[in-house]
Amino acid sequence: MSASTLQKSAAPRPQFHILADAATVAEAVAGHVARALAAKPQLTLGLATGSTFVPVYAALARRHRENGLSFAQATTFNLDEYVGLPADHPSSYRTFMRTHLFGPVELPQGHGFLPGVEADIARACAAYEAEIARHGGLDLQLLGIGRNGHIGFNEPFSSFDSRTRQVELAASTRKANAAEFPAGEAVPPCAVTMGVATILDARQIVLVATGQAKAQALASAFTAAADPACPASALQAHPHVTVYCDEAAAAGLADRQAGG
Ligand code: GLP
């Protein structure tokens, strides 16, 4: 895809920050979140999981410890959770969030929401959307990207109109996420995820991608027409998207702007 094709796109362009490596990306994303919290301490913040966010959350935790970055008035909503794992399972996203962010930044009890995966899931999904609305909608949504272009657990061919719901995970996603599970334990076949439309309702979106394994997905998301085959391409229609990526993940972007 050529640079001119990129520029012809009618949709608003995301702002790209292409940085040297994952550690630099993590600091930059933490800085972005810190600025949002400074501007609005009662921030409603959408959160992602995955290995990309481990250094991002470590950077936020360090700012909390050393610079007094406060989450005391913030409320957070996670993108997704596996169906069928108890909350205290080592690979649940609830455990991930407690370990990597909620504990380290001392998020007040009751301020960190994840989609419900017990009992009546359809009802829990509707309640999640209502809870986000009750908090005034998402001010800032953090997103990773799957190797197949998924955002949250919206796998390829998810409708751009989709809302929080139960989904089946792609075989490639279950394989990619197997490393997060204890040896010999299968990745659950289903998850609950915010929908693509739920994500697009956020007033601002930050997409983070690091490593060569994300280069193809990032290129598909932003250098071709938006297509449900690549759910992240839905972000092309959003007016306020910032992409933080490292050089390796940016390899497929035709008209790269270096630096941040
Ligand atoms: C996971 C999560 C996504 C995450 C993506 C990338 O499956 N559901 O929200 O963005 O896959 O994960 P990682 O950062 O580990 O590559």
C-alpha cells in the first residue's frame, strides 16, 4: 500500500508515534494516561490486557509510587474477560488487572470494572454497557491489537455495530494466548468483550502495538479500507485515535513518521 493511498483516505488519520522500542512506547503511553488523569481526575478509563500492557502498567505504577500519579477518582472498564475462569484463576484478566494495575496504583475498591462472565451473561453484558453509560461513557480507551487484527476480543468479521457480548475465540487467538496459561491448560473457547461500537463510543482511543508480530495487523488496520476482516480498521472512522508503536510493529506502515 503506497503512501498516496494512505493520504487519499477520507477518514481522519490517527496520530502515529513510532518509537524505538517497547520500553519507550510504555513510557509514552503512561505519559498519555497521566496527562488525561491530570486534565480530569475523575477519568473513565477503558483498559486492555495482554503482554503489551505489562510494561505500560509498570510505568503507571512507577509514576504512582514516585510522582504521586493518582487513580483515586478514576473509574476503569476493561475490554474483555474469558468465560469459565474463576476470578482468582492465574490467567483471568481480573487477576491480571489486580496484579499489574489495580493493586500497584491503589485503585479504590469498586472502581475497576470487568465484564461479567458468570450466570446470565447476556444480562451481564447489557449491565456492563449501562454501567459505562452511568459513568458518562469512556473518556479514553486503551487498546492492544491481536495478530489477526482483533481489538478486545472482537475477532475478524465482528460487526462494527457490535456491543458487549459473548464471543467465540479464533483458534489463532487461543494459540497466541496459550503462553498466558499454566502448562497443559487450554485457553477457554469463549470470552465476553466490549463490542466494536462500544469501543468507538470512547471519546479518545490509544492503540498500542509492539513487536514484529503486530506489523501485519497494524498495516491492515490503517493502510487499507476499513473492513470487518480486520476489526482494528474500524478505528479509521474515529476522530481521535493515537497509535503508539515501536519500529518493529510499524514495519508495514507505508508513510511512517518517526518519533513522538
Ligand atoms: C488479547 C486481548 C486483547 C489484546 C491482544 C494482544 O487476546 N484480548 O485485548 O490487545 O490479545 O495481546 P498481547 O499484547 O499479549 O499481544
